[in-house]
Amino acid sequence: MAIDNQMSVDGIGKGKEPDELVLLIADHLDWTKEKDHLTLLQNKINAYAMFIESKQYKNVYHNEEFSRFLIQIMFLHSPTEKAKKFIGVAEDYLKQFRIRIITDTVG
């Protein structure tokens, strides 16, 4: 399960706040093919937004109600400037759906 598998959620869990759901994107790719990588990232974020809006998380958390959502992207390789800009734009758009994005680099 990773960024290049658009049909799965890489990780899911409850956030620090009782009404927050966290979804993990595991991004192991380097940035040598930046355009392709950004397309994969965009598709994965869009899939997660659809997962949230359609309440598919109810398959895991049957009786839970969430009003805030967090997409946490864990990069193995530091994102490029274009990637950082894209993430900022995506987060600005997703705020209307109560979705935030945070990132971290583990490599």
C-alpha cells in the first residue's frame, strides 16, 4: 500500500481530537519524474477526499462520527518546491470539506 496504489488507504486512525480521523499516504517515490509523481499524489489525495465524503471510513469505524479530517503524507524523499506548492493549493481547496494536510519526511 502506497502512493502508487490509488485504490487503497495506506493507513487510517483516530486523531488526537475525538472527532478527528487521520488518513496516511505513504510516499516512497523519489522526485526524478516530478510530473508523474505529482499526478500520483493528486490522484491519491482526490481518492482520499472521495473516501471521506462518501463516508467509507464507516467500514472501519462503524459507530464513529468525525467532523475533522487529516491527510498525513509521509515522504521518504523531501518534496520539491512544486510539490510543496501543490500541497498548499490542495489544502486550501480541501479546507471547505474540513480536511487538512500535513507532511513529514522520514528519509
